[in-house]
Amino acid sequence: QRAAHDAIFQHLGDSVDAPEAAFIALDSHSREVRALVGSRHPGSAGFNRATQARRQAGSVIKPFVYASALESGILMKDSLLLNAQRCYRGKDSSWCPKNANGVHDNREVGLQEALSLSINVTAVHTLQRVGVSTFTDLVRRSGISSPIPNNLTAALGSGVVSPLEITNAYATIASGGLMA
């Protein structure tokens, strides 16, 4: 706990205008909290960013998209995904997700590359194939209880989670998919 607190101060400083931070370390098997820092000033009656902050998950949700596809048999570990822009029609409009770097090279990539490069279009297409309800089921079993958007934007982490929630979900991955 002291090392986590000291690291926050060492990297962010202690001035009034220094940014805030959160830090969580969990034992992936027992889920015991090893360290938790919710602000630069622990013990104050302030806001605990580790447990109370709620932010869009963003790309940290993508491993769960691919895990749901693997678990459901939609993809195999050696499957290839096309890095190409696609558009999805909704009730009143269409949505054409883009990669963060703007590059859609129309090349096939493996799951590991799609995940390591955080390719948005492959994640969205994978979620479209898997289905949001299948993905949401896996996310729930991983330890996330926050609402998940019932649309394809969920593949890009449009839902909000707390840092503790996403850390717990990653601990589920680290423990071989077992929720403590």
C-alpha cells in the first residue's frame, strides 16, 4: 500500500494543480486487494477514484469482445479478421466506425494483432457476429456489473466502469477465466 501511494506522489507530485490518479492491485486468484489508492490524499473524505470514478472503458474492453467470440466458437485462436471499414445500419442512421489511426488497410490480421493494435473495426465486426447479449453475458461473468450499451459501440468501450470493476474483470482473465 505504501509503495502504491509513494509511486503516485513520485510520478505526479504534490502540488495543488497536480493530476489525480487511481491505483489498484488485486490478487488474481483470491481477489484480495493488495493496494488501493483512490486519490493523492488518502484518508480524506474526498472522492475515491479507484472505487467511485466512472469512465468509459474504451479499448480495455476489447479482450472481452474477443473472449466472447472464442468462447462461443465464432472465432478460433487462428482466425483472421479483415481490417476494413464497414457500416452498420441502425433504426434511423448508419454508423461507420473508424480505427484510431484512420488506417483501414483491408488486410487480414490475426486475433493477437487485432488486439495488440487495438483495431476498432475488427472489434466491432466481431461483436456484431457474436451478439451484444453473448458479450454482455461474458462481461457479467468476468465481474463487471455496470450497464453495457445494447449496441455495437460496446465493442469500443462506450459503457462506463469503475477502475476497480475493470481491474477485477482483468483478474478474471489472469485467473484463467475463473471468477473468485
